[in-house]
Amino acid sequence: MFLSAGDQTITTSGETPARETSTYLLRMPSDLPINFSVDADNSACSLEIKKTSQRGVLSTISRFPASFRDSGQSGDEYTFSFFQNRVSFMSGARCAFSFSLTQM
């Protein structure tokens, strides 16, 4: 997924396959803050956000709806990984989610 200078908002929805992760990559085209808003099934989903310029996990979200803001810089890459929580993983349930990204 790419944001260009002309894009205002990207909206996406999806579902993780049973016992798998759905991952999205965002490459920052410019030095502008981003706003990430997400809604997902609280009984099944978790979200992990990573940023290439920072070690480890930037944020883990397990209660929805939620939002995340960060001061993105040109060349930064964010990885958004949706996955099942422990109970859902064991039962093979899927995680349904939707999110929007805005570069401000």
C-alpha cells in the first residue's frame, strides 16, 4: 500500500485466514504525520504496528475501535499485522478488521 502526495485517505477491510496473519506495509512518501484508525472484532483480533526506524514493536492494540498517530518521515516503513488472539487462534476463528490511513 502506498500513499502519494495526492492521496488523502486509504480505507481497507479484510479478514485473516484461520491461524494466519494479514500484513500491510506503508511506505512514507513525505515528512507528514499519519493517522491510523482501526476497527476489528474485539473477541478475535489483535494488531501489531512496527516502524523500520525504531527497534521492536511500536504499538500493540487489542481493544477496538482504536487510533494511532505518528510523525512519519519520508522513507519510513510501517508494518501493520492483524492476527487472532490466543483463544481465536486455538479455535481457528478468523479476525475481521477495517482500517483507514490518512497522511496529514
